[in-house]
Amino acid sequence: MAASIDELPQCENPENFNIAEHFVDAPAALHPERPAIVGEPREVSYGELAALANRAGNALRAQGVSRRDHVLIVLPIRRSLWPLFLAPQKSARWPFP
């Protein structure tokens, strides 16, 4: 079961809203074992999704992608897209799927 809206932290400053922190990191901190993505071939938990997004973000950083850089993502719509879509957002980079 996903975290309820009441469990998520409120955004005090909309200018600094980070979708990845709000919808992945916060639920992962509360309930890392809960499913974030459901479907075939397997479920992905919030904890796993957060770890995958962090890993992808670290790879972008290692390639020299900086804050506020634009990132083009060219992948079919499938489960593997989500960590890559969330990774740039975690550090104020802007993905374009």
C-alpha cells in the first residue's frame, strides 16, 4: 500500500518543490518495502526506486551534468524509465522524457 497523502511532508516553498523527494524519498523513508511500481516482470519498492534514482543521479553527476542542466531521456515508456526520470529531478536537473 502506498503512503497516504497525510503521511507525506507538506511543501513549505513551492519554488523549491522537488517531485522526487516528495513522491519517492519521503515514502521510501516511511515505508521502504511498500510497492512504488506494480506490474510485470516484478514490483519495485519505494526503497529500491529511491536507490535506483540515486544511482542514476550519481552517474549523471559523474558525467559532468550540473545543477539546472537539461537532460534528454530517450527510452520507451517502461519501468526502467522512472529511476532515470527521477534522478535529474533529485538534484535540480531537468529531464525531458
